[in-house]
Amino acid sequence: MNTSIGSLPALAWRTCRFEELTPRELQFIYMARQQVFVVEQACAYLDADGHDEAAWHIAAWAAGHGTPLAYARLIRPGVKYAEPSMGRVLTTEPARRLGLGRELVRRVIRHCAEVYPGQRLRISAQSRLERFYETLGFDIVGTPYLEDGIPHTEMLQRVVTA
């Protein structure tokens, strides 16, 4: 599905399993994740953690941009948590402050309801983003903790969406 956001060109949203990603898409996804989580946040950690194969990959692509403008993965239940979980949520620099992150999370929530009906989504959110996720229907369910040197908070979707 193509949409426009702010001054960005039309976005092509793609939701697929790991084995459906092309090698080029996977390369660009890894490049975006490394740029945001390793370079921008100055955090060294193992990004390719073995969970990508157990995940749906949701990304917004636009002509003229090699890496996705927004990306997240939805990991099946029983891999990280008993519930399905969302992670590696990002928007790249050209797409920030345009509402694309909010649209991305809404798409992940909808997809989760489709493929894992009746299950709530769990996340390990950077603590600075608690309010953002609360506005999207998540509640804090634990105490803050450090993950890779960055404060995080476990959050759970408030209600199951249909």
C-alpha cells in the first residue's frame, strides 16, 4: 500500500516474513538498524540477534532512499516473551517528526491482531519513549532496567485489538 507522509514521496509499505525479504532489502534494513541503534545512539550491541528469522518485518520504503524510512519487526509468541513482541522500531533521519513512527506502530499492532488474534503485544521500550507508547495503548508492566547501557521499560498492550 502506498501512502504519503508530510513532504516525503509516496511510501510503499511492505510486511513480510524473513524468508520473503530480498537480499537487498535485508541489507538495507540492517544498514538502517545499525545507523540508528549503533551509530546514532553510540551503543555497541549484537543487532543480528537470531530473532529476525522468527519475525515479520514491516517497513516503509520510498523512491530515492536506499534504507527504509521506518522499520519494525514483530516476533512470534514464545521467542522473546510468551506474547508476540515488537522491536527494532525506528524511523530514519529524513522521516523523523512527521508521524511515521506512530503510523508504523499502528501497522504493527494491526498486523499482530491479524496473525496472532487474541494476544497482546509486549515491548521492551526505551524509557524515554514511554509516553509515546502509552498514547498507542501500552502500559508499563515492570521497573526500568538497562539494556545495552540504555534505560528500557517493559510494556504490554493495554487491550487486545481486533
